[in-house]
Amino acid sequence: MTAVRVIAALALFIPHAALAGEPIGQIKTQTGTVFVERAGASKPVAIGDRVFESDTIVTTSGTVGITFTDNSMMSLGPMSRLKLDQFKFDATTHNGVFNSSLQKGTLSVKSGNIVRQTPEAMHIRTPAALLGVRGTEFVVRADDAS
């Protein structure tokens, strides 16, 4: 077998999470139907599942609560869609950036260490606005753009 074939064969056995990088958060609460869209695939989530940068969290009839590695917490209401656009966090300095896009639905946020260290480091994009997070707790609603 050539080296390329060996690498391709091994890639089939590497869990997707290893390919996605380090987890940025974890599902802490979940009710009803909630999915994560990752790398073109959609799968149901369960309490304890990890989330990664670039994931999209989708609730249909359910709700979900996520705690991130900087101790930020986000809760999505029913019929919501949230893309985790960018998350970088240095646990030593607490420097980082946290950008996400609420495409539709409701989102409740309690900011964590990233915002405590650098108040302008968190942004939530909606179809109608870009929110720069300066406080610690807020709720936002976005209507479906269509």
C-alpha cells in the first residue's frame, strides 16, 4: 500500500471530533428535538455531547443549554438556529474571541471569561443586526429571514 492509501485508510477510523479540533463547549441541558450540524451532516444531540467551532445548533420542538470553555452559557429556545462562527480562548490569560450567528429563534446568553477580560470580544449576529456584547446577561430574538 502506498503512503497515501494508508493515510486515507486511517482517516476512516479517526473520530470526527478529532478532525474538528478541540471542543469549545458541552451540552448541559436538552429537551425535545435538538440537532448539531457539522461537516455537512446533522445528528441529534444529548447531554454531555461536545460542540465545536463552526457547528450549527438547531432546535425544533426542544431547547438546549450549552456551557463553553470560558464559562459562557447559552440557551436556545424552540425553533432556533445558532451557528458557532468563531471561538478562541486562552485559559491562562482569558483572552479570546467569541462570535456566533443567531439565524432564527431565541437565545439567552450569560457571558464568561472572554467578555470579562475583553468586553468587546463577543459578537452575536442576527439577520437584522450585529450585537456587541458588553454586559453579562441578555436575551435576543431573531425572526426567520425568509
